[in-house]
Amino acid sequence: MSPTDPGFTETLVRGSGPVPMPGLHGVADVHAIEAVPLAERHVPLTTYDLLVRAAREWPRRTAAVWIPDPADLDTVRETTFAGLLSRVHEVAHALALLGVGPDDAVTLAAPNCSDLLAATLAAEAVGIASPVNTVLEVELLAHVLDLTGSRVVVTAGPELDAALWDRMVGGAADLGIDVLVALSPDDGVQAGERTPLPGTAAAGTPRGRGVRTVRLDDLVGLATADGPVHGLPGRRPGPDDLAAFFHTGGTTGAPKVAAHTHRNQAVTAWTIALASDLDPEAGIVAGLPLFHVNALLVTALAPLVKGGRAIWPSPLGYRDPALYAAFWRLVERFRPGGMSAVPTVYAFLGATPVDADISSLRLPVVGAAPLPDAVRDAWREHTGLELHEGWGLTEATCASSVSLLGDAVPGSVGVRLPYQQVVAGEVDETAPAGGRVRPLPDGRVGELLIAGPSVFAGYVRRVEGRRVVTDEGAVVDGWLRTGDLGTVEAGRVRLHGRLKDLIVRGGHNIDPAVVEDALLSHPAVTGAGAVGRPDRHSGEVPVAFVTLAPDSGPIDTDDLVAWAAEHVAERAARPQQVTVVDSLPLTAIGKPFKPALRERAATEVFAADLRAAGLGDVALMLRHRDGRLVATASGSGADRAAVELAAYDVLVEVAAP
């Protein structure tokens, strides 16, 4: 739909008028921006209103460039802001045909493509979007679907990802799905090339007759059979309506599901856009998958604020091995000013020869995991650019601090975003009304806490069969508990590890990042995870697990222990053991999963103790429950094993015979 189409202006009533964009170049600007109340900023307060305003301000400007194959940079699909709004309206009407309303979650599981973004925005406009990782195991996907109550799944059709389509079709009935909506690739699918969909039925088929499959294009055809649609099929969403459910890591490995309101996402996107001092039309490389909160907030919604262009390089994005060989030529071809990625992406690119003009690239942003100094240094040496760290979490709608252009300080994750309060504090959980927060003076290490419009609505839970959203346990005294340790000094945030990852040796707190940074400085080490191993005398002692570069050759682990001892100044923090592993465990969304390492370390020491006590036949199963290590012993000597392990800080249970 273009600005001259009938009905276009009717979609622009709310939030019309240009949005003043104050400059953000340092901490002083944060305070100057906050001197004007957010309510007086005329910021669009829903993701739909963000899109509507962008379509009005820049209707013919390119909003997104979709690259189906990074080996062919000349074959792309471009979408304007007006075109994106038009497609969102079409998909919104299509979802309404399936019965999706304001309280209904729509699961989205597909590689990146233009219709996945349109479907995500449409789902937020008429219901609640629930993006999920395409490689989630069936039981984890079932867990997310059960929490959200989603019965409509938008996924890759057979031409976009045949293996994913087959997996979703095969598991749909067991997952309680009513409808599978198939997306097509951006390089197009001719009618004669279409793979027949199993069990295809009309959109109006009553529930309870099995799983229906339908192509999104066909569903849109039904929705627009009487002519083009303008606007949404029902009421526009409000600022405090739920916009999205994002799954995030949990202490047991089962994903938690965090709920965002429209206000959460719209305001955060606006403040992220403030932090970018780039020409919007230069654009940003958007290589993270759209189930990742960074992909939606930083590379999809924030560009709407200034009319920026997102460049989506391959349906698999940074997970596509073919992208790295073409990446620098992609930068030369499309001239992006920024990119957003995780440390592993920069590690790969930092070892990829620069074979093109990359002078347009000025703001490479990194987050989601700790940035090793070795990766930062290799990237700088390779490209001449500084990596700009940011920090945030799903529960705070992605971003809470950013390193501004020209203000990247090693060891810092930048300055807090406007209208978000960030402090290092102590939480007294014994205080009335759920606890009390005591902010600490500048420079003191404490748990980082966040308050403001970015703080999520809460976690999705099932209570007596009903879906409820509650922030109980996550928000204390008005502050979101991040679980991150850090300092805040003069508005600048620094991280010091995770609260629950602390290794407590004889009452002394050890930050595992100290051990991990030391090991990552070894030329052969590509990944490191340090945890506390149970110890009879000290409670815990530090041990570490590492991955090695494929061409490193055999490495003596004693040499790694010695390397760590040389590079860790604090004697108590030096790891007593280093174990080489093929890969470090990750959560369902790709973040480090320390509980699995703690369980492995504990299993080894417990098994050794039981063998020494003549109880080698006792079987042990270790897991975490509510953050506590639990060992379940089974077999004829299980009762004796429980006594033997009582000296450790572990809950021992004896399995019923």
C-alpha cells in the first residue's frame, strides 16, 4: 500500500507527526534527554504504531534487503516501509481467519525471511508473537507451546527448509498444534514447483479435526479475496497489551518464557535508535535469527524509528558458513554502517581475510555473551575497528546499556540507555513485601538491577490450567534482578560475572570470568567455562572446561592448568583442573549453560569418592533444582552413598528401589 492508496491515511491517526530525536553521545546526554518526561516525547508506544509512522515518513525508502543466497549478492528482495506495512496488514487479516485474537499466541519458527518478519509484526498487532528457536528439541518446544497456549505455528514451508517442515508436520499432533502455516523463500516459488502440503484444508475447518496445513500466500489470498485490506482486522493494540513471548534460558535447561508489552518494545527500540549516530539509510547487518530478542529489537524495530535499512544476509544469517566467505564483499556491496552480532561471529570474521572495501562499517556491536580480549584484539587488528559492547537481557527487552560510537571502552558495556535506571545493589530477600534493594555507591560491585519502561511484564506460567504472567521473584522493590554482577560508575556499566556462577571457595567469592579470560588468552583455546567443583574442605574449588581450535594439535591439560596459574593473579582462583571438551553446553537460545558443567564436575568427584569407599556400583544422577545441586543415588548401596556424600554442599536423595 502506498501513500496514495485509499485508507492509507486512516492508519496514521495515532502517533502522527515527526518524532524529535535528541542526540546521544555520552552520559551527559542521557541526563539531558531524561529532563524531558518520556510522556512528552510523543514516542509511538506500540510496535504497530512504529511501523505505521515509518510508512508515513518514508513510504518509498527501503526498509529491508533480503539476501536468499550470500554467494549471489545481486539477487535480493527489497521491501519498502509502505510495502512492509501493507504485507503486515495482509498477514494480520490472514491470522484473523485462523481465529487469532488479542489473547492468542502465534508461534513463529522459521529461518529469516521477509514473511517471517511480516508475520512477527502482524502477530504482535492482532495477538501475541512467540518466536522460537528452530532447533528446539520436541520436549522443549512442547514446553513453550504449553506455557503460551499457542495453537497456530508459522514455520518454514518445504521449499524454505524441508527438514524443519517435515519435523513440524511429524510432531504437530503431539504438540497440540491446530494449524501449520508455511512460509516461502524470498527467491520465490513457482506454482509448478510447489511441494504439496499434507492434510491441506480450508481456513475455516473446525478445530478438532487434526492438524491443518496452509501456505501463508494462500491464506492471504483468502483474506484479500474481496479486495485489498487497509488497516488491522480488529482493534489496534494498546501500549500495555502483550506483544510477544520470548523464551530464554532457565536454571534447569527448560526455557522460561518472558512476556513483553508493546510499551516495552516500542520505547526500547526508540532508545536503541538514539544510541546510533549513523546515517539510517546506510543500514545495519541483521544476521541474528528472529527468535533472538536482539534481532527483533536492534535490527528490526529500532530501524523503524529513523527509517533505517536492515540487511538480512541469508535465511540462516550468521549460522550460514557460506556467509563468512562473502561477508566483506557484502559490506562493500550494501555499505552498512553497523552490524550486531555475538562474540563467536566476530571471532570467525576476525580470522577471515578482508577482501573488499569495508570503510562504511563504523559501528560493530557485540553482546549476548562475554567478549574475550583475544577476540576484541584480533578484530581490531584485522579491521581497524573497535567492537562496541552492549548489555541487556530478554527480561529488560534486550538492551540496557550501549557503547556509543567513538566511546568504546574495553571492559565496559557502555552507558545506560535513557529512561532506564541501572544500579549495582544488594537485595535483602528477608525484608517485607518480597524484599528490599539497597543501591551501592559508584564503583562498588553488586547485582545489577534495572527499573523503567523496559522491564518486562513477567514470566509466563500455568496456574490451574490458565496462562498467567507474573514478575514475582524477578522484580523486587520495583527493580528487575538481572543476576549479573557489575559496577555502575558515572553512568558507565561494567560486568563482573554472574551472581549464580560465583565460585565460593572457603567463603571467598571467585568470579569465573577471571579464570575464563586467562584461559581464553591461550592461543589454542576458543572457549572456556569455569565452575565450582564440590570440595569436602573448601565447599568448592575452581575447575574449567575448554574447547580448542581445530588446528591446535594435542594440548596437555597440565600445560593449560599451568597457563591459568600464570595468568590468574589470585591464588584461590587458579583452576585445579582443566578439561578439554568438544563443545561447551548451551541453553536453547545459545547462551552458556553452566549447570551442565557443574553437574559434570560434581559427578566426577562424587564417583571417585564412592569408588574409594567401595560403592562403585551405586548409580548417581545429578541435576539442578531451584539452583541447588541435587544427587539421586540408586542401587543397593544408595543409603551408604548418601552418608558418604553428606560432607558436600549437595542435596542427596535415595531413589526408591
